[in-house]
Amino acid sequence: MGRIFEVRKSSMFARYDRMAKQFSRAGKDIAIAVKKGGSDPNTNPMLRRIIQNAKSFNMPKDRIEAAIKNALGKDTSNFDEVLYEGYAPHGIAIMVVTATDNTTRTVANVRSHFNKGGGTLGNSGSVGFLFKHVGVFKLKPEGVDLGDMELELIDFGLEELGEDSEGNIILRCGFNEFGTMQKALEDRNITPISSEIEWLPLSGVSITEEQSEDVFKLIERLEQDDDVQQVFHNMG
């Protein structure tokens, strides 16, 4: 009995940790969006996207509103998005998206994570050419015909359209067309489950299962850092 309880307890804490990380990330994203485009989601597409995403993982409305209010405060921290690039063990390229109010602290921590995880932090552009910057929208499949949607959205930057393992529709567009695609969906009264800016690998690198464990250990180390928002890799 004790062992089962410990497993369940561990799973529960992992769930809480994941939720806390999501809330923290959303709060920083909100701060960056408000700084760039103001506090009104009706006139700030970036903020509108982040609020939609926050709702998708059940971030309470009052916490979203508090994050917007805090972002307007004079004494609040100013977060900037900073991208770091490097290699994990076994030649796997890594892109690390951070939101930080202290780049000196963040770069030192990220470099430490790479070193302790058997990787190497590179310079700007050292692995970015191996990825494509894209917008990714996840949509509910109900009432959607993929063929019709493709024809409707191809003029708004649609590059890929398909489904994930859960049957949700996944739509990809170029980074520069993200705002155009977001508006095209809104004009059609389509509210995404989530919408993200991601770094998609142009091709995957195949390694053994044992080697992949080394890479995942580094990724986990990075993801646990408070300044890290997202981690992308080209592991096949």
C-alpha cells in the first residue's frame, strides 16, 4: 500500500510542478506581450494568443488578469525573450527559449546546464539553421473538413495541415505569417485549443535509445530552470 501511495503522490506532485511551470511561463509571456503591444487583448494579438493558451491548461481567470495588471506596474520586472543555441550529447541540436529579467544570470545558468548535461552552449546562429521558425495551431476537429480548410487558408500562409495522435487538427504556418493566420482563424470564428511559436527541426538525427536518455536528461535540466520557457531539439 505504501508503495502505491508513494507512486501516486509522486505523480500528483509532478502534475502540480507541471502546472506551476505552465502558469509561470504564461505570466512571463503576458508580461512580454503587454510590454510589446499593450494590455488590451482585443488590440494585442500576441496577448490574445497567450490568454487562449493559458485557458487551455486551466489557468484561472483571476490569475490571468493579475498577470496583466502586474505587467502594467512600474515596479514589475521587465522580461525579454532571449534565445540560446547549443548541442546536447551525441550531436543533437538544442534551441532554448527563455524569458528573463537578468540575462547575466540566465546565460550563466543555461551554460551550466549544458556543461553538466554533457552538452555545449554555442553562439547565436550555431544551430538555428537546422530549424525552421513556425507558428503551430491546434484546433478541435469537430465540424472541420481538412480539404476545405486547406483551400481556405492556403492564401494566409498555411504550410502544413494534419492531425495529431489525439485526433486534433495541427496547422503550421511560417513565423512571419503567424499574425495573418491567427486573424484568418478568428474571422472564421475558429478558436484554437492552443497556438504557439515553435522551432521545428528541418530533419531529425537518429540516435540509440540509450543515447536519447542522455539528451532527455539535459532537456529536463533545462526545462526545470525558472527562466526557460521552451526547449526544442532535432532528435529523430
